Amino acid sequence: MKRTRTSNAWLHEHVNDPYVQRAKAEGYRSRASFKLLEIDDRDHLIRSGEVVVDLGATPGGWSQVAAKRMQGKGSVIALDLLEMDPLRGVSFIQGDFREEKVLQDLETMLAGRKVGLVLSDMAPNMSGILVSDQARVMHLAELALAFSRNWLKPDGAFLVKVFQGHGYDDFVREMKSTFSTVATRKPDASRDRSPEVYLLGRRLKDASASIGRETV
């Protein structure tokens, strides 16, 4: 199939992207690794010995950062609809996080352990229909927030990608009702034209919310 002007422009930009080049040079799986590296350098989210859950993990850039920074002390559980090549120190579940069975598989792997950090870089396949795409993005963010309410430690943290648009303000209010502090992060590796931002919630307001569903 012949490439369109748009696809050619994207390919040219991708190949020449400095973060793509850095990822190749430094052995990271994706340019997204630098988003988490920058945020963690600032906010110190990844703590040795903790359980980290990475939602929307493939190809593994964030899980790779978390595993490296934990230096084998702790556990990283990654989940994605798409297949992911194995990573040392990372357990992987392939499945759709929107499905109850997949959520149950994740909870089974946790085996009652509370989570120190939930990462969510989930995003749906974009249709180009803005209203529909935004609704699906926010739905995934809400599912990740619900999981965090149930499984985070009281002093845990939740970092989630969202797109500014319809439903964004409502979601921020939900975050603020859940966490003691909520901050917005736009790392340098996030392209300027992208509507994505990352919301960071820390310390659950209601400590009783951090109990796994099976023990509620």
C-alpha cells in the first residue's frame, strides 16, 4: 500500500525524534520511557521493594524503567491487550483491562499484596472521531482509578495518562476526591501538539479504600 503524505510525515518525524534516537542508544523499548524517567526524577514514585502495576504496558518502556530503578527489590506486574516481549523482573498479563476476567487475573497475581504505584499509559486505538476517542480514553482512566482505589497502599501513588477535553474536569474532581494531592505533569518527551497530560495522585484520602476487592 502506498504511503500517504500524513504517514510519510509521521514516519519522518518519528525517525528523527530525539527521544526515539535516545531510546535506541540507551536500550529502552520506547520513547515513552523518558516520560516516566522525567516524572520519577521529579516525584520519586518508584520505590524499591514495592509492587508496581503498569496498565497499558506494551512495548514495555515504563515497566523497564520501573524494574531497573527497583533493582530486583519488589515486583512489577504489567498488563496490556497486546503481546509484550519478556522483561527481566516483570510479570506480564495479556488481556483487555476492561474485562472482568482479566482484572481477576491481575488480582490473583497480586495475591493480596497492596500496590505502591499504579501506572496507566492506556489509550484506545484512535478512530479519528474526537468525541468517541475522548470518551474511551476517559473510560480507561476511570477504570484505572477504580483499581487504584481498591489496591493502593494508603501512601501509594497513581500516575495516569488522560487527554484534555470532554470529561477531563470531571475526572480531575474524582482524582481530588480520592487523593490528598493531585498534580499535572507534561514531560518533555510528550509532544507539544499532543493533548495528553499525566495526572499524579498521591496518598489515598480514605485509607480503608486500599483493601482488595475480595476482602471488602
